[in-house]
Amino acid sequence: MGLRLAKASERPNLPWSFDVVDDPAVNAFALPGGSIFVTRGILSYIQNEAELASVIGHEIGHVTAKHSVQQISRAQLAQGLLGVGSILSSEVAAVAGVASQGLGIMFLKFGRDAETQADDLGFRYSLNEGYDVRAMKGMFEMLGRVSGGASAGRLPQWLATHPDPENRIVKTEQRLAQITVDLSRAKLNRDLFVRNLDGMVFGENPRQGYFDQQRFNHPDLAFRVDFPAGWKTQNQPTAVVGVSAAEDAMFALSIPGKEAPSQSLAKFLSQPGIQSANQTTAAVNGMVAAAADFQATTQDSQVVAARIAFVSYGGSTYQLLGYTKQAGIAAYRGVFAQMNQSFNRLTDPAALAKQPMRFKLVRLSRDLSVDEFNRQNPSVVPAPTVAFLNGVDGVTDLLKAGTWARRVQ
């Protein structure tokens, strides 16, 4: 479907590719050159192929219009590191840039005019391919519900890189009012789309790491690390990150490579502008390690103080980086050391065995309310969530006979 939309665009000969990102965040994005990505998070809530076409068409529009990537600010980078822009103070935002090299996190953000143009193009691509473009409105309504219900501890999903869905609904209605095409036979392909969700992970995938209170467990990599009480935390694809309760310090764990800890430390400290002290090769819970304190000056002349450790475990070298403004290091030096020492092997059988929630599809033989469906086919999520996943507003709304309904088990 993506290739059909792309081949009908203004740049059909690009090496287009379409991939699903194993991430629960509700989002989609494009990279220059024709690489389009949608998250499984957005697939969880999309109701039909026409809605998916509007999402992919929008991202194709960014590529065909050659929209340039805006330079992200340090504050935006900090939001990316934490996934929670609202909890950051200006002081934390000022020091966030130091971790960018170690974490390798990048956000793509386009201007509002570029987003509107991409919507226009995506609408046209979908219409030309015979899709029911009324589904674009439904997709924006879904995004509005997701954004409104996002918890304070989650990645700012669609709104991090796209304008407010409410404004885009109005523009979609204006586009619909202008078309003369008969949409009565336009493609929705609901069942074709929904059937492909059977067995897909829903929500966070604990196999890729999860938080149990302030302890982060990673079953597949078999490690754990503890964050102090009150710290706000986030598991990202490339790092586990947290910000202090006072919003004046950050900590990040990542896996930069496989070099020995001493080599990794020397390479890190050799970067221009870094002044190191108190280097040590003391083991961490029996694992080979190397650590040091350091200071660095950011591009806007802010001085940060930090503790970095590299630990060899399971064939990889882990980087543990805690940092704050120079004036705050006395209060956090011991905290960072304690966090580094909390890095250890995960041995708890229950934690190692934890499994994700998955979609299970049910073909309905008769009309059922969401409540009735949920009683007959229980889910591990609340009934209102089941309603949302199945594209209806409430638990008394009907799911139609002959359709495939989603439950979560």
C-alpha cells in the first residue's frame, strides 16, 4: 500500500521503504530519501487501511515536498531524552545536550506550514488511490483522544512532532467539502487491516525493559538498575533515562558498543572540552568497569559536572551517565555513584519471565456491546480501552456482527 501511494507521488523513483517501529508511542515519521516509519503504537488504534493510508500519505508528503528538518533546541532534546517535556526546568534543559552523543537520539520536527502541506498531499495521494479520505478525519479524532489521555510519564507522542489534531480536523473537513468524487465505493478495508494485528504486542513490551516502581528490569538483556525515589523515568529504544525530583539532574543508561570499559572511558574523555578526574577501574558487582568524574562546557557556555561509568556485561559495554550543573554536583555525586552500583544482573525468575500484552482477534457472530463483548472475551485492559481500540466511543456502543474485534490478553 505504501509503495502504491509513493509511486503515484511526485517522486516515484526514490528508494521508498516502509517499516514498523516496535514502539508503543503513537507516531509516524519520515526520513529524507524515502524511508517511512509507523509505530506499532499508532497501528494499535488505527481502524482501517484508509486511516493508515492517510498517515503514510502524510509522511510521503514530507519527503516529496523536500521539507527540511528543523534544528532541534536543547530543550527539545531534553524532552526527547525524558519523553516528558512538561517536567523539565530550564536548568535541566540547559545541560541536556551533553548526553546527545552518548544517546544518539534525534527528533524530526517540521513547521506548521510544512505539516499542512503534507496533509494536503497525503489527502490527494489517498484519494487518487481510491481510499475513503473521510477516514483522515477519523484518524485525527483518534490522535486527539490519544493525546488527551497521554500520561505524564509517557513520550509526547504525535504532538511532539505534529500540530494539534483539532486544527487538522477542521482543515480535513474543508478538503472534503471541495471534492467531487463519489466516496460511496471508496476503500476502507477494515477487516484486511485488522486481521493483520492478531498477535501484535500492545502497549509497552517488557521484554525490552520495564519499570517496577523505581527499578528498571530488562528481561532479554538480564540486567537491572535502580533510580532514586521521586525521579521521573522513561525507557527509550536507545536509552533508559530519568530526571531528578528537583529537575536539576539527569541520568541515562545506554549501550554504545562492545569496547572494553577502559577503552570506552578513554575514548569518551578524549572529546574536546572534557576535563576528567577520579578515574577508577573498580568492578561493579563483580563486572569489569571503568569510571570517572568530568566537567564539560556546552555550546552555550553552561558548565556541567558528571559521573560516567562503563560496565562490561553480557558481551556489551553499558554506559551509565549522571550529570547536573556544576553547582549541583556535591548534592548528586553520591546519588550517581549509588545508581552506578545498582547496575546488576537480573536474576528474579518472575522478572525474567515477564511477557507483553498482545492483541487477540475475535470474529463476531452477532452485534455485541463492548461490555457484552468484554464479558464473553475478557481483556487485561479496562472496557473503555477495549472500546477505544475497536473504534467506538463507549462501552455501551455496538460492535457489528461479522467484523473482527480486538481484545488484549
